[in-house]
Amino acid sequence: MTAHAPVPLTRPTPDALAAVVAGLAERFGTRLSTAEALRAQHASTLTWAPSQPPDAVVFPHTTEEVQTIVRLCAEHRVPVIPFGTGSSLEGHVNAPLGGISVDLSGMNRILAVHTEDLDCVVEAGLTRKALNLSLRDQGLFFPIDPGADASFGGMASTRASGTNAVRYGTMRDAVLGLTAVLPGGEIVRTGSRARKSAAGYDLTRLLVGAEGTLGIITELSLRLSGIPEATAAGHCSFPSVKAACDATILTIQSGLPVARIELLDAVQVRASNAYSKLALPETPLLLVEFHGTEASVREQAERFGEIAAGEGGGAFAWATEAEARTRLWQARHDAYWAALGLRPGARAVATDVCVPISRLADCVAETQRDIVASGLLAPIVGHVGDGNFHAQLLVDPEDTAEVARATGFIDRLVARALAMEGTCTGEHGVGQKKMRFLEAEHGADALAAMRALKRALDPLGIMNPGKMLAA
Amino acid sequence: MTAHAPVPLTRPTPDALAAVVAGLAERFGTRLSTAEALRAQHASTLTWAPSQPPDAVVFPHTTEEVQTIVRLCAEHRVPVIPFGTGSSLEGHVNAPLGGISVDLSGMNRILAVHTEDLDCVVEAGLTRKALNLSLRDQGLFFPIDPGADASFGGMASTRASGTNAVRYGTMRDAVLGLTAVLPGGEIVRTGSRARKSAAGYDLTRLLVGAEGTLGIITELSLRLSGIPEATAAGHCSFPSVKAACDATILTIQSGLPVARIELLDAVQVRASNAYSKLALPETPLLLVEFHGTEASVREQAERFGEIAAGEGGGAFAWATEAEARTRLWQARHDAYWAALGLRPGARAVATDVCVPISRLADCVAETQRDIVASGLLAPIVGHVGDGNFHAQLLVDPEDTAEVARATGFIDRLVARALAMEGTCTGEHGVGQKKMRFLEAEHGADALAAMRALKRALDPLGIMNPGKMLAA
């Protein structure tokens, strides 16, 4: 095979697959399963996508067991698909060529918490809520919060973020280092516990966001934050998406260290009113949160109130008490389920883009017009401090014409974001469903460079094939 | 050549070199030079290292001209060494195999400033001070400040940071995207102007910190920050390095959003008193700065004063007026020159490591003992909020015994940092002088993965050879 040969993309032979399954059964016993129901649970399930189950699922408990699995699969050229909690939105865990799903949920230990250094070391199958529950008594928390209670391996692999990213950054920033099993079976430890380093290529950042195509992350060192002394949160209604976005831009520009600033469009507010038993005006809404000392959150909240009023926002109602704050944030986190309630029986197709914040108002407004013109139903929510927003398409997967309209809408949404110097996904990742946009976003030469990196680390093409660079 | 052949490391043949020089002379005219004095200026000059000048220096004005240079060098297998301002500290710009130094100082334009998005696009030869001078009227600044007035291409390539990194991050965080010429001559544009993305491998972060071994950065999109409404700065003397480090740890842990927190050890204070005409107590000193509103910087400064007092620090003298603040920070930025004054005629060998902050006090204290025991003179300054510190060895390069003692000291310093889960360099980079530590830091398998990435993008080994992964 020459250095420029394409990464092979073929199903394993029945013999190869049988050899791997037999080898895994011998080593893992009942932790290896080919049961149909379990395999179906390890295909893409949360949002609507064709279900492509793996041939078998294995549950390792250690990095060395992951190494054993990868080596066996490499020997027989059988695909390996890492699996955390299955909450990915773009088909990342599907197995289009079959192969072995490596379910890391059994690797869910907290290996160390270094309170003095504000970091911890966890196994990749641990979920963010489990970590935060454990950290609470130590006055620390991990701020990155995608909607789902995802695993850290999955969050790192998709470069996840969430509502706190505007202040605390994304998984790109939060991962100090990691342990991974490369496609050849080598165990590497990247990064260190130092908060910065200039020593060599940034393998950590290469594996973060690689969606399991360059290896399986098994452990992570994560930056933590101190639970803020005081938190103020509130909400403010706006006459238009443009007014809400302009208030967001001014907030960011003025240097207010806002911890969260979330947009719900009128359709989403209507859905959340119904689902979460709220009585918010059904116009665009910003949910905002500030972290700091008692004095500083008060100052921040007052300043935001002035900015919002200047953009035509209604009264900014805010509070520092936990009970008053929690209800609205719970509604925000339930936005996905609330949206499903708008059209019972429909399936959700969640998609996201991210643009420079100066273009956000235009991008959201044009997208809303496109939704209406396309005859689609799709509430919009956004981490607008980052310029990132989501459209949650509610579709009937049996209606091929509607599915085609939804696909056309996503094509236009991405084209719109790219024309505004944005990206085809701010936090969901590429998976299967955004592959077709990568060349338009990065250009042919940058995509070729990515493929060269993939070939360099995975010459057999066994790691999560059919995703990201496969199109 | 197979995928696993070593990257070739040989001098170009005289014929190859002559062909490249002739080709460049034809295209670049007087912007190509082989003058000895100019070549010597393009070898490592700032700190002491053997001088290894390139065979010629060329001054491109556009990305396309850089592409022309790289293609010609690739055709003849002649080394290419990117050059910004020559302020690197670890021999990055030396030409151990000869070749062509590509001096980007003529590419120093600001291509765009997007005030609404807090970002800008600049050419790689622009320096940080020139950018900040231009931004000042717009209320914006670029916070990353290595000691030198370095170029952005160089700062990105060495993953530079500086005094503000504790609050604003490093070049890893500040670069939104970049344009680079890859070793094959392809022009790639990585990233976007969106503040986050989950679309594909992180080529931006792969090129940031690659020290010119994977391509030449020609343009960068950079995150900017608003000039804070108020700034408070002050200084506090401590009875010991441990007390100063403990105050730093508590400051970080308590969530105080300190903008700068810098340690000078007693030797450095003595040097700075003499050089900058100060009268500070010659004991360990912290210089601290806070950014925010008038009310918040006052609150932060008062809290820091309480923390410092609790660790045995002296009175915390602080001010918000620019004049009162500037003098001490100027002294901090002049620390390198002040240290040289401790031993006239000596050359400086600057080195840095970074450890988890919980280990900082131990690491600095052990290092001070080692300096004394080794009979060396080496003041210590540190960006201690990051756990990063520098020892500036003052050596007589003619004294081979002293040079050997300095080398042994650096070996032990790095071993100490690695034993504390730190890194062999926090911000200076690897260059020629830290290559020997990479395997100890990353392990053989991770280093092999880095070499595989290098081979994938630079199969001919022409980009800045003899650096980083060459050992």
C-alpha cells in the first residue's frame, strides 16, 4: 500500500468477523455479545438516522483490554466503533460496515481529583453528571454541559460544548491530556497535568474532535473550575431574534464575563411553555447567567439589564437563589423533549452551525424564513454567546418528500453559515451526516491533509470507518 | 520510500542548492540574499547556541510567494526554515543542514479587524506590539505577550504565551484559524471565524506549536479582547518562594480572575533593582494585575491582599493609575536584560518548564538549591498562575566545564518537572535544545505517532529539519 492509497472501506469478510468474535468471546466471556437487541441499542438511536448496528458489542474494563480488542480487530481488519452513551446526534456510533462496538460504559471511574490544581483524571465512560455529583462536596465542577448526560470520551471525541462554553470554553480547552489506544494498538498518553506546554505536536487536540477515527480515548485529564461563590440568572424577552442577538453581541463586546447566554426562538418558547408549564411571552427569549462574587454578579446582572433594555428587551428578571434559577435552566435543558411535543410521533433531526456573532442575527433570521418557506417545523435554540445555534427538525421519516425538504434545508443552512465565515457544526460533530460539507468548509487541500493524517495513524482504516473523512 | 522510513536528514547537494538559489534570485531579485552578515542574523542569536546560518535568505510578500519558495525547495529537496523576528530561545531558526531562511517580516499587514466579533486577520510577520498599537483606538487588544516583540507566525509556531496567559490563554487558544503553506506547497486555510467548531481534525492546533516543521504559517485569525474598563496592579514581597507560590495557588483556587501573577525570585529582584532603578526588598516578589470594572478590580485586589497576608506576604501595594502600574511591569519585561547585568560578558541560556501549580513551590525551591549546588548563576522568573517558570542561566560559553554544568542542570530541571507530571517547556518550545527530552515526556509510542504525522505531511523532510522530532 502506498502512502496515498485511499483508506479501505469494505465490510470485513465473514471469516475475519468470526475470528474476532471468537477471540473476543474467549477473552471477555459474557462481556461480548452479539444479541440483536443490544446491537440495535448500539446503533444511532437518539435522533433519526438509518440504524446500522455493529456485529457485536464488547465491554472492556481497562485500557489494556481496549488494546487487546483493537489489536485483534487490526489483525483481522475488522472495524472498531467506540461507544459512550449513544447520545451523539450525527450518526457517530453507527456501524455502516459492521464491526465491533466498544462500549466504554464500564470504564466509569474517577481515578484522581487534584483539588489544588483544579484538575481530575477520569475514565472515558464516566458521564458529566456523575463527575459533578462527586465533585460537589469539594467546591469544584466541570462546566461543559452538552444537553445529554454524555460520557467524557464521547464529549472529547465530538469536541462538545454546551451552555457554559461562552465563559469556560469547550472540550478542546478542557482536556489537559488523555490516554488513547491508537489504531495499531499502541497506548499513548498525551499532554501532561501542567496547564500549558510547548513540547511537541498537540496530539491531545488532534484526538479531541477526531470522533474515534484516530483511536479510542480511554482516560482523560480534565480542567475543573471552582463552584462560583454567587450565581445570578435571569431571562429577558425580545421583540425579535435580531434584538436578542444584538443584545448578545453588545454583552460579549462590552467584556461582561457572562457564564451562559442562551436564545430560544418563539417556536421553542411555545414548546417549552407547554412542556415545562411556563407562561413566558411567546417571543424570542434570552436566558442569562453570571458567575462571581455576590457584588460582581449583581453588577453584571445590572449591566446586562441596561444592555437588554437598550435593544428593546423587556424587563430583565434575575435572581441569585438556586430555586428561582433552576426552573428556567431545567426548561432549557428539556428543550429537546419540549420540541418533540410540538409534533407527537415525529422524529427529531437535530443540526447545528456556528457563525461569527456579528452574523448571528442574520443567520438565525434567514434560517427561520427558510424553515417557514420549506414547510418545516423546527424550533431554534442557541448558545448565542458563541454564535452557535441549533435547529431541531421535526420530521416524519416515512414521508420521503418531507425528508428531502429537511435535507435541502440543512444543505442551505450550512451554505449560509459557511458564506458567513462560520462552520458546518459548532459542537455536534461530523459523524455521517455532515461529511458532505467538509470540502466546502475546509477546501480540498486541507481535507487532503486531514486524510493524510488519518492514513498515517490508521493505515488499515479500521477506526470508526464511514465517518468524517470517508465521503 | 515506505511509510515508515525515517525523515531524511542530509545537507542538500551543492547542485540542488545552486538551483534553488538561482531560481529564487530570478523570481525575487534583491529580496533573495546570500550575504554572510544577513545569513548570520538569520541563525540563532538571542540566547547562546551554536550559530548555524542558512545558505540564503528570501523575503516573500504574499502567501503565493511562500508557495513558490516551498515548491522550489521541495523540487530540489532543500531545507526551508521559517523566520519571524529571530527572538526564539531554543535554536528554532538555526539551519543545521543549511537551506533557505524564509523571512516573513515583509508580510506584516493587518488584513482585517472585526470589532463586533473581537477578532482580526493578520499576516504572519506582524509583531504583537504593532498590532496592539493599531488596535488601541478601537478599545481592543491582543493579550498574549511573550517577552520579545515577536511575530505572530513565530508566536503561533512555538505556542507562545506570557504574563496574561493565566487569564487569556496561550496561542493555542488565541488562534481561530490560519493560512499555511504545507511542505508539498499546498495552501491550506484552517479553522473559521466562528468561535468554535466540531468539523474535522484540528489542523489549526496541529500547526500551532509545530515550530515550522509541518508548514509555514502565512496568515492568522486571532481572538481579541476588549481593553478592560479598569486595571489594578500591585506587588507584594514574600519571605520565601514557597510562601509566594502558596499565595498563588490560593488565588487560583479561590477563583479570583487574576490577569497576571508573576514571580521574581530574590536573585531576579536584585538584578531588577539594579537595572530598573528600583528599591524592592530583595526577597521573592509577586507582581499581580486585575482586569474588570472599577468595582470588581478593587474587590479582587482587596481579596488578593488578604490571601497574601495569610501566607506571610508584606503589604500589597496596588494602584489603578497607568503611571504607577507601568514602572513595575516594564521592570518585569526587562527582566532578561536586567539578569544579563548580573554578569557582564556572560551569555544567557534561557530555559523554561511548567508543572501543576500544586508542585510549583517544590519545583522552584529544588531548582534554586540545584543552581547553588551547581555553582551557577540563574535568576528565576515565572508565570506562576500557570505553574510555568524560567531559569536564565548566565554562562561563559568559552568555559566548557561551566557549559557542561549548565547542561546537566537543565537535564535535572526537566527530569524534576516531568517527575511532577509537568512538561519540559511551557512556552519556549522544543527547537534544537529540548529535543532530547521528548521521549521521556511523551513516551516512545506517542513520539512515534508524532513522527508518523510529520512523515504524512512532510515526506521529504524539508520543513525546518533538525528540530523537534529529529533527535
